[in-house]
Amino acid sequence: MDRLLNTMKASALGLGALALSGCVSFGGAELPESLLTLSSTAAAPAGTSASTGVSQDDGAIAVLTPETPAKLNVLRVPVSVSDTEIAYLQEAVWVEKPARLFRRLLGETLRAQGSTVVFDSDDTPKLAAQTLRGTLLDLGYDARSSSAVVRFDAIRTSARGVVETRRFEAREDGVLPEATFVGPALNRVANQVAAEVAEWMARAPIQPSAPPIATEPATDG
């Protein structure tokens, strides 16, 4: 009887393990020793404060999570092998998806510029003088030129609804194709792009041109 009970328990445990393996993928690859992230080199110092009121003219900026192509909608670092081939760098894993990391980097860089209120979290309020959004086209490694590359198509919308777009790109050449070199290089070029975006956002938005004033043709008196 005891042998039968032990056999039944072992069978139950085996079935439980099979059920669990159907829900969770443990994978055969070992986890990397460390994860990659983006950190701002222009962080606002401790004690920095900013405020805004209830008007959309107060200057607050809302930074939205950028769109990304499928190659960046993962935790891996994409490698451009050719114009039609994408691979992923071994042992290079982000702590979270690149779009969210880049959003916070933009927010921290903008916040370091001065007293402007910057919202860069999921609970970003709708009340903001400007919004910054766009598409993060690249945050990866180009094997053909041994380069770390960041490319961002930014869209800026003012409180008056004026929309401006601009493409930002930075690259660092001569980077070895290893996570320990590519990670820091990507952080440097991402900070370069973020600084250029912050400088662009600091400029006064383009004002819409006034429609031409209609004039009546002169008539002979």
C-alpha cells in the first residue's frame, strides 16, 4: 500500500511539473550576469523644483512613450547585419523595453534644463503646454560599420496645436560587438540624442502664419 501511495504521489508531481512547463518557459540559455539600462548624464540635481498651474500656457511638457518597430519591442539589442537581416547581440539584455528607457532618459534630460515641469510616467496628465512623442527607429548595433546607433523621429505639439517634426540621429563608430562595449556606447549616443531633443524643445515653437488679408481691387472713382 505504501508503495502504491508513493507511486501515485510521484505521478501527481510529474503531472504538475508538466502543467507548469506548459505555462512558463525556463529556456536553456543562462541569464546574463548584468542587464543594460540607459542613464542620463544630465540629471537634475537634488532639490531642483518646478511648478505649473491650471493653464496650458504654463510650459509643462508631457513626454509620451515613443513608438518602435518590432525589432525594438523586445529586451534584446538588435544587430543590423545587412539591409534585410537583423540578429540580436549575445548576452545583451535590457532591464526593460528600450522605448520606456528612452522615454525616461528624455524626461530626465529635459528636467535638467531648468524649472519646466516634465511629466514622463504612465500617469502623465493631459494638461501640458507641449507634448513630445515620436518613433524610436533604432537603438542598436550596426555590424557593417561597428557602430552603436540611435535614431529618433520626434514630434512636438504645442498648446496651440502646432506640430513640428525632426529626425535626430547619433552614432559611435569602432565599437566591439560585445555587450560590455555596446551597452555603454548606446548610453552615450542616446544621451547625445536626448540633449539635442532637449535643445530643440527649449526653443519657442513655430507660430502658425496668419492668413493673408483679402483686399478689394481698386476701382476708378
